[in-house]
Amino acid sequence: MSPSTPSVEEKVYECTAPDGARRTLSMMDLLAQFKRKEFLTGGVSRISDLHLKTGAPPYYRIDNEMIPWSDRPEDRLTEETVAKLISGMLAPERREQLTGPHEMDASFSIPGLSFRMNVFHDRLGLAAAIRVLPLEIPPVESIGFPDDEVWQNITNLRQGLVVITGITGSGKSTTIASLIQRINQTRRCHIITLEDPVEYVLPNKRSVVSQRQVGRDTSSFAEGLRAILREDPDIILIGEMRDRETMANALTAAETGHLVFTTLHTRDAKGAVNRITDMFPEVRREEIAGQISLTLTWVLAQKLITRSDGEGRLVAMEVLRNTQAVSSLIRQMNIPQIYSALQTGAREHMCTLEKSLARLIAEGKIDADEAARWANLPEVFKSTLHGQP
């Protein structure tokens, strides 16, 4: 390595250490905080993100709270320091983009941990949000499904569309990786992923897995998805449905006999159906609703809730199954009534977020006040908590 080549080991950030002494830290020093014993629960870090921002100290998201490295003005990052810290995590061809006006996604690994990063600019200068992804994919049994029948049904599917939705940082990528890994371990098929960037590495088990990264292996989600249908897939993972063309191609792939997994950013299950239809012009929405009613199999809407013991977070999950009744509601574009179907769909292994939260409270895993903060429908949550229908 030449002296001018950026390195994550280079000491570039002068700051006050927790012991009060002045230190100069490298990017590796900042990433090492994810592995500190006091922040590990069951081998999983309670730190989910590191934020670097011009004009502010580094911030860590610990149990969903943003905690600064220091509150001293002299420990605020300069744009030059942010650029030096980030550069060592980027491939050489990506470093030139640090001076441009656009954001970019990247990934980076150190022994035992993998990271997903988004680099962007705000009014003060360069910034980055860095999320940790454990190298080990958790077994599907440990994800937190309210009913084991749900994941068992999903991993046995041969075709259709499975949507995992939720706000940023709700564990969607981990849930999908866990489901696909179980298929990889138990079935002989061809799995192709389109991701930006590749997050969890899926080695070949019983299946053959081809992981493709947007920007490196294909120019876009839409272009990669068009090509996938010529690559003999059985199962397709689309990291995120970001645009109309990708959504249309995903629906077509599911309609033509493939099993398609994807993620969206909505707060609940019915919002995912709305989001897909709203991506299209009004003149096409009836047609798209018809496609969704035929291809959708399950929607999992999840949130990560802080545990009552303060030791990390766990999943509360809303589960929608596309039964005949739900399919009819989608086809008729009567989306608001889907929640009623969720409330009465326990026999079909459906569950509202409010019921999921109430169950976690009853099991002593989360506090009622914390659960109330995350409920989509606070009044319904109160009724559910008190045993009313």
C-alpha cells in the first residue's frame, strides 16, 4: 500500500477518549466499538449504526437512541476528517465521488462484521450513515415470527411475491436473509439476488446462489431484473422496489412462476399494497391491483422494539396473508378494509402489529409504554392490551 492510499487504520480523528485523554483514532477504532463486550447481547451488537457528519461528533445508535461520542466542541468532525475516515472503506473508483453532489451506497467488512454505508452531503458538508450487519445470518426461528407456520409456509413456497416492509432500520434485510438462507439450506434451486449493496453473503448450500450488486454487476434494479428472467432463476431477491419499472417487472416475475422476495418502506402491511399501486398512473392502478391480488402471498411489516431489560431490541411483526378475502379486497382496491381482515385472520396465521406488541408485553419482553410508542393505531393497541376484540 502506498503512503497516499487511504486506509481504515490511519489515525486521522483527534478527539477526547472516554477516559478523558486526547487520542487520535482511525476508522477501524470507530468501527471496533460495535464489538465492545458491553454492547453485545447474545453475540449481537446493541449498536446498529455509526453516523459521521461534518460539524458534529460521531454518533452511535445504541438501542435506537443516538448517542454522541463526545459533547465537546473540539471533537466535532471537519469535512476533511470525514472524507479521510470514509475513504478507506471505499473502492478506489468510488473515492472520486466523495467530492460530487450525489449520494452513494457501499459496503465494507472487517473480521466478524459487515457494514452497509450511505455517503451523502448536507448543508454543512460530507456525511455518512454506516449500518452494521453481522456476518452470521440468524436462524429463522430466532427472528421473532409471531407464528412459526408463517416462515414455514414462506420457505415452502414455489411462486408468488413476498414483501417485507418497515421503516429504515427495522431489520428487513435480516428477515429476508434468514428466510432465503433456510431455503438455501433445504432446497435445490437457483437463487439470484439484486442488491445495492450486497449485504449478507449467502454461500452455496443445497442451492446455487448468485448475488448481484447494482452499480457493479448490473446498471440498475430494473435492468438487472429484466436480465434475471433469462438466467434460469427459481427464487429472486430484489433488495428494494424503488421505481415503477422494477415493481412492474417483479410482479411479472411472480406472475410467471417465480418466487420473488422484496422490501418496501412503509409502516404497515396495507401501506405496502397502497405503495405498490400508487407507483403507477391512475389509469393502470386497477390492472396492477389485479396483478397484486393474484401474485402476493405474504406481507411482513416489522418494527424493532427496545427490550424491557435494555439488552437490545426484538421484532414486533404484523403478518398479512393473501387469502381469498384479502385478494378480493385488493382487486376491488378496498385497501382500508385489509386491517379488518388482519384482525380476524388468526386462523390464517395473520396478526396485527398491535396484537404482536401485546403478546410481547404479556411475555415480559417489552414494556407497555415502549410498545405504545410504536403502535400504528394507539386506540386499537389499548383495546388489544385490555383484551377487547
